[in-house]
Amino acid sequence: MAQQQHMQQTPEIRFALNPAKEGQEPVFITAPVASDAEHLKEILNRDLTIHQAAFRVPYPYGDAEAAAYLAHAAAPEGRGESLIRVGSATAPPVGRFAVTERQLNQGLPADPVGGIPQADLLEWTIGYWLDSRVRGQGIVTRAIRASQAKAETDPRVVRVFIYCYTDNAASCAAVERCGFELEGTMRRGTVAGGRPRDLFVLSWIPSRYQ
């Protein structure tokens, strides 16, 4: 029990982001911990703008939804799930930031020409949401750039994708500031709020593959 409480108080730090401007607090991208459940419920039941902008976030958000998210984050397939904290690594979360990886050309034979086998190459997809009370501080932009820096050090990462609703101008602008380019529109690419919605598909390529 004591060990569990200690883990709840000291989540693993994935990225530490310096303030974008003087006077701003540092930002930490950390692993989710069990004590985050109540904070996630508070944010996701209060801030309906998150549900309008993010993909597949349940509403209302109760104990079952929080438990399912934390269980997913603790499983091997959820290792890219992180929460955003402002001020300190143990502060309550104010958002989610996730990097999901997929094997490129999974199931196909290795490239006979040589180099890295196709089966070892990766494609990343970044997803996020942020409490409206802390938007406008460049938090998402800094988190995306930290992920890009990490991708530059991993020769397996071939490309990074981000999907934005076509009517979410602020999110699309933040992604484009990080050097992502619009690949196209996925018409009726998802369902949100009981209706089909269009998505912009934006991608960024690490320098070694440009």
C-alpha cells in the first residue's frame, strides 16, 4: 500500500517542457497514475469544449471511464498515453498527450534492397486534449515539438500524423506551427456529437527521411 501511494505521488516524467515565455510555469508530460482519476472526471465533465475537439472522449465521464483509461495506460498497448501537468510533475493533470505507434507495412516481407527492415519502421500518431483554462500558453505546441525531437533520435520513425477536425482552427494552427503539412481531408472520417465530421490529416517527416 505504501508503495502504491508513492507511485501515485511520483509519476514517471516523459518530457519536461520549458516555459515558452517569461512568467509561465514549466510543463511536465508524465505517465498517468491512479490518483488522476478524480481530476480526469472533474475536467471531462466540466469542460465540454474538450468533447467538441477531441476524438472519442466519453461523456459523461465517470468512475468506469476513468478506470478504463488508467487500465489502458498501464497496459503495453497504452504505453504512449501521458497526462499534462503544469507547475510540477505531481500537479493535477490538465490534459492528455498520447503517441501511438504502428508498424509500417506490418505483415509484409522485409525490403530486399537493404537498410532497415520494413517491419521495424514505425508511424506515430499524436493525440491530445487540454483543459480550456490553460490553453493559449503553447503547451500543445511544446509537447508536439518534444515528440518531434524524440522522433529525430529514433531511426525507426518514418512519419508522424495528427488528425484535427476541419473546424478546429486553433488546433490545426498549433500543429502547422510545428512544421506539419496538410496531406488532405478525410471526409466524414469520424463521428462526434452524434454526427459525422471531417478531419484534416497532417503529417511531419523526420529529417533523415525527407
